[in-house]
Amino acid sequence: METIIQLTATDVTKYTAHRSGEIKFGERIITVPKDADLWDFVRTCDADFVLFGIPEDVGVKANFGRVGASSAWESALKSIVNVQHNKFCKGSKLLLLGHLDTAEALEKASKLDVGTTEGRKALSAIIHAIDKEVSHIICNIITAGKIPIIIGGGHNNAYGNIKGTALAKGKPINAINFDAHTDFRILEGRHSGNGFSYAFEEGFLKKYFIFGLHENYNSKGVLEQIKKLNNRVKYNTYEQIAIRKEKNFSDEMGHALGFIEDESFGIEIDLDALPNVASSAITPSGFSIEKVRQFLHYFGKNSNATYLHICEGAPELGEAKNNHVTGKLIAYLITDFMKSKES
């Protein structure tokens, strides 16, 4: 049984800054009543989208990254409930499911040393347990006829998103990943750098496109492996598009969509691809916020876009006075996705 910590209407009210003459998302967003059967309510409610958080950074730690991604969920929650409910986007379209109970996993992980073989194995086992929970929850959301919006957490959770969607659909799915990294590393035990390679190896991921790789931060071995799988795994690089101008951003979106749109596909957004956004692998160079918002609208409006995953944001690694900005960015991306489905 999945361990979801559900948020009540009272919880949402505490996060919502009420103001006379305005209606915020938090005043219209749907929550699951205490006495309701969880999945029956999800299936029958009027919301089109289900918002779900995975506040963990175990996968990031296991991948030798800086922890902090566990803080993104609450930051995003505080921002999304304070978005204006208006003609452009309505809070009543969104069901706030809650978040995975990761307290025990984080406690165990905090005591493990990633520098030892035993520590890495133990971290991988924790991530594997999270994988099972995530895939089960995502499968249930999609089976209920809703569109999951998942806030990580590390990019290790792409595996659970892909597996859960594939199980709900009864066949492998495709994925588009806006990322500086492939996260297609070797199968060396689960971490945030191999969610897609595990999903591919286990038959849940059919075709995979990585958009905007940073050439300086992807190994020769991984790129050679992708070259061997060219009929099912493709990519372009940030430098090809934004620096050398060998490729055009809009044209490349069209090429990527043509590659994946024949099946249901997930949209994966890694915030470490955006310059100066607080994350475990923060970058000074990358596509602008406007570009990722355009990207999200373009792919989200396709009828086969099945879920959205926003990951690797780490507000607690940002400036203390502005650590709410990451949550605000995530709220923009959530509403851009919701609006894309209305267009």
C-alpha cells in the first residue's frame, strides 16, 4: 500500500495568502475528503490534473550530488496555491493529492556514506523502494483518467513515472527530457543518473529524446551507448542550438516531437538545465526560463503528453532571502502545462 500524506483543505488554507477581491488557487483547488476512498475520489472528481510531490534527494546523494531536492515540494506548494484563479487558469482543474511519505527514507539515507560500496548499495535499495511506491501511485492516477504532475525530488523518479505510466497503458511509453544530462548512465544500482536507462532496460521506455544536453557534462561512454541505440534514443545539445547556431530551437522541438508522439509520452523537466536555478548541479549557462516555458507548452498541448515531472530543484541551496523563487518557477511550469491542455 502506497504511503501518501494527503493534504486537507485546512492544510491548503494555511499556505494560501487570502486577499479581499482576489481568488487564489488555494481557494478552488480540490483535495481528497478525509472520509472518501482515495482512488474512487480521484477517478470521479472534476479535476483534470493531479499534483503529487516526492520530497526526497536520496537518488541525488547516491549519484554523488549535493542534497537539497527534498525541499522543492513544499516550496512549490506554497507558490501554486497562491496563483490567481482566473480566466487563464483555474485552480478547480487541479487535485492536490499530497506527497509520498519519505521521512524514513531520508533518515536512513542521512546515515549512509556514498563513498563506500556498502553505503551505495544501501542507498540504491532505498531508491528501489521509492521506485515501487512512485510507479504504483502514477499507475493509479493514470488509470483513474487523470494527468499526473509530479514534483521531485531527484531525477531518479523518472523511472517510477515511466514504469507507472507504462503499466497503466499496458505498453511501453516514450519520454522527452529537457536536461543538461542524459541520466542514461550504466546500471550500477539505482540513483538519479540512471532512471531512464533502467526504464529502457526493463522494457517500460520505448523511445527517449534528450533535449539540450550540455556537451561538457556527458561522458564519452554514455554518448557512445546512445549512438548504438540511435533508432530509439536521440538527443541534441545546448551548444548546437544556442551557441553555434547549427540547429534552431523551434525546428528541434518539431524533430523531437516527431520522434516521440506516436505513443503516450512523459515530459521531464530537470531544473539543473536552467541557469542559476538552485539545484544539486546548478549551472551558470543554459536555456532561459522563457525557452523551457515555450518547450513545455509545445509538448504539453500534444494529446499524447501523459504526465509532467519537474525535478532537481533545491530551494534550500539557493539564496536565503530568495529561496521561494524556485517554488515560484515550478508554479509557472505547472500552470503552463495546465494551459497547454486547454489550447
